Amino acid sequence: MKKKRNRSRPALPLQERLKQLAFRAREKAETLPPGRERDRLLTAAVSTESAAAIERWLTSRELESPK
């Protein structure tokens, strides 16, 4: 028998989830001393913020196809 697919929707929109993820990564990085783990968290925060910017651009009205 096939496993049922989880069809629930996320509680928050993608923009909000990305913003929270970046915020938590930066917050945790601030508590760490300079090193690999801190750099990894800061890189993750920047990547997440970039993903949010790309998502905003892709969903903007200016990008909609002509009618």
C-alpha cells in the first residue's frame, strides 16, 4: 500500500519562513567565536536572504506575462 502524501500547507508563507531562518542563523552566529561553524551559519544566512530576494522577484507584478 502506498504511503499517503502530506498535503498540509505550511503555517507561514515562504518569505516569512526564509526571513526567520536567516534571522536564526545570524543570531546563532553572533554567539559563536570566529571559526568554521560561524562562517557556515553566516553563509547560510546570506544564501537564505538571496533566496528570499529571488522569490520576491519571481512573484513580482512586473514579471507577470502580458495579457
